[in-house]
Amino acid sequence: MQEPPASRYHQNGIFTPMTEAWDIVTEWQPADIFSATPKNHKPFAILVLNQALRLPAAVYSRLWASSIFKVAADGGANRLYDLNTQNRIDLTVDAVIGDLDSLFFEVRKYWDLKNVPVIYDPDQYSTDFGKAVKYIRSSRARETTDIVVIGGLGGRVDQGMATLSHLYTFQQDPGYATGRIYLLSSESITFVLKTGKHKIRAEDGFDGIKLGKHVGIIPLKEPSVITTKGLEWDVQKWETEVGGQMSTSNHVKEELVTIETTKDVLFTIDLDTPRTIE
């Protein structure tokens, strides 16, 4: 009897074994996190990083209303303080954690007055991002909670690369068993597509907050072979790697975008968000 094929695609002379991942379609509706009543996301936690929060304040207020737990990673507490004072709002967190080398003295007093725990973690072999993720997942009730990371990109290149790397680090389990992580910057939302087939609702929005048309598929960790449907420039069994060809600045053409990938890749889509939202 003839043996079944041992691989799906041929990549750089190496065959990629077929797994159960090819039989499962992972569905995504990233804009749903902006809904006042999310229907396609389980309750999520918020992690605030040390980057300027430039989306309309109403966007953050909606996210806070839908979140079950909030943590600021070190200097992220400064950024949230700025957001609150500049917009006369009161978005709080359940804890501030990190080595606290970026936390301003007056900001620490602000959170102390709100009885927010400020936790010093001196471990120099982990980042404040990593400390915050571990803290969120330290409770059994939150160990599989999705996390929306806010303020993740901008500023120094090395910090931005570390942030993207952490999306892989904390999602190594198959099937997102420990929860999905979304990186929300002022310009885009980014997440990891694991090996297999994915369907992404890419033409979506809520009350004026919507996804844009520009997407990228980035094989940050290792080379991959991808097939896409629903983009302006679709590809079939297309090898992609950093230092080689990559699908960037592509355009959404259909409501549902389908992507098959032989290795984990980053998917990013820009935001089309008005300056003010009621």
C-alpha cells in the first residue's frame, strides 16, 4: 500500500511534516476587541507598555470596560498616567510591575494614592513585558486569558524587536492553549499565526473604529511557505523569509482573508481610526 505524503510543502530542500494543524481552521476577528460587547473573544487582560498611547481616549476606555485584569509594565504606568491626566479620565490597573527603573517618582505616588500595588521585580534576565505576562498568568483564573498588549511598538528598534519576539515566546503551546496575545499599537494590531490554516475577518469595525486595508505577513522567527486568499496580491505556496521576499504593504480585498503557513508568522493590519469617537 502506498504511504501517505509526509509533507505539505517543500521548503528550501526541507519537507515540512503534516500535522493536525492543517485540519483545523483558526478563526480571528481582531476588531471585536473594540466592541462595547465583544462576542468572539473570551475575557482578556490588558498589558500597558512604555510607549505613547496615541489612539483616541475612547478606544482605551472601551478596552478597559471589556477587560478583566490590567497591568502596567514599569514605564507603561507613566504612559497611562499621561493618558488619564491629559484626557481627564480614570483608567486604572490592578498592578504595576517591573524593575521600576522607568517609573517616575510623581507617577508612583499617583498609583500609590489609588492603592495600586507597585511590584519591584529585579530580575535582569527578563524584560518588563515578560514579568507582566507572567504576573497576569500567575493566577489559575487567568492562566489561559487572552492578553491585549498596548503601546508595543515605536521608539528604540531593539525594544520593538524584543516586543515582537515576546509574541512568540509566550505562545509556544499548540492551538493557543494558554491564550492569544494581540499587540495593539497606535497604528496597527499584530498577532501570531501558528502553523496551519487561518481565517481572518479583515473588513470589520465597531462604532467608527475599524481595521484598515494594509497588511503584512512577517516570518520573523524562521522561513515559511504561505498561501493566501482575499488579498490584492495573493500568493500560492510562496517561500518567505527575513532577508528574502516578504508580503508587506499588501491590501485587503475580501471580508475574510485566508492564510496557510508552514511555520509561525506574524500577521499585522493597520487601523483606520478617527481622532475622536463618541
